[in-house]
Amino acid sequence: MQLPTRKHRCKTLRGPRRRGPTPLFLKTAVRKRLPLGSAVTSLSLPMALKIGDSAPEFSLPDQNGETVSLAALRGQRVVLYFYPKDDTPGCTKEACNFRDQWSSFKAAGIRVLGVSKDPATSHGRFISKYDLPFTLLTDTEPCPVATAYESYGLKKFMGREYMGMMRHTFVIDAEGRFERIYIKVKAETMADQILADLGLG
């Protein structure tokens, strides 16, 4: 049997030509180099919160059902990071990066708090599975704390719009003011970047 020529092999691998305009999620996946079908876009407006602003006060339950409030943490730096969901690929990378850099945060007296909509039971499993040494908080819908931090809003995935948690990170200084704000977060290196920016890396 005669093998196909290189030209024919390339045509076979290329597959049928797509007709019509490229869907939004495909364009986004190519632009961000994301795996096909994983592109989520934020439809929120530019953030109004600025460095130097007072961070909104909050009190939220942690993975043990105990209340954690920002006011009680006055006098120390706090890293407050919002993430979409426990035990998903990007959120796991981000959490594990904070875990791997935990000794540096602990030595600097920095409290790390992760926030999502997940309940305490989910947080507990996530912490146990990946040996996370920091606190996870639950902000249930309509997510008033995330909304105050402009980290909850309209998102789009495969043409479907929905309300969801944004991947944003805030560094709050000892006086309760924003020291750093990250709205374009690289999940796998967020902790590294914070330490470098604070001169602790």
C-alpha cells in the first residue's frame, strides 16, 4: 500500500476547515495560551480601589467555622487573595505556591487568607489534601466581601455569562490600607511575586 505524501498527511492532520467566525472562547484560549475550553473572561470594569485606600472591613468564617475579621488583624500585614473554587487546577497552583513560600510569609509576620464561595467542609478537604498551612474563608453568595473588594462580578465562559469570583490579590498593611493590588494574577507565581515586591524574596 502506498503511504500518503507529506502534503496529504498535513491535510489529514489539519482536519476540516472551520466555517464562519471563530467563537469567543477559542479566540481567548489562543490569545491566553489556555487549554481549549478553559477560557474564562472577566467582564468587569477597571478597578476603582487604589493603593493607599483603606481596605474594606470584613468578618468571615474560616475552615473551622471560626470568625476572622480584618479589624482583629490590625498591626500586621495581611495577604487577602480571592479565588474561584477549591481544588481546581489554577486555584490549586496558587494555593500550593503560597504553601511552598509559607516559611517566608511566616517569618515576616504576614497573615495569608484565601477567600472563595466554597463552604467550610470544602475548604477543610482542600487544606488537608495539599497540606495548606494558611486560612481559607467562606464568602457565600451574593459574596458581599468579594463585592466590596471588586472581586466578584460578571464573567463569561463559552458564551455563557454568570456571576463569579475574580482571581484578585491584595496586600494590606499594618494600618489596614492597601499596599499592593494584583488584578492580573499568575496563579502559579503569585506568592513569589508578592515576596519579591515586598523585598522579602
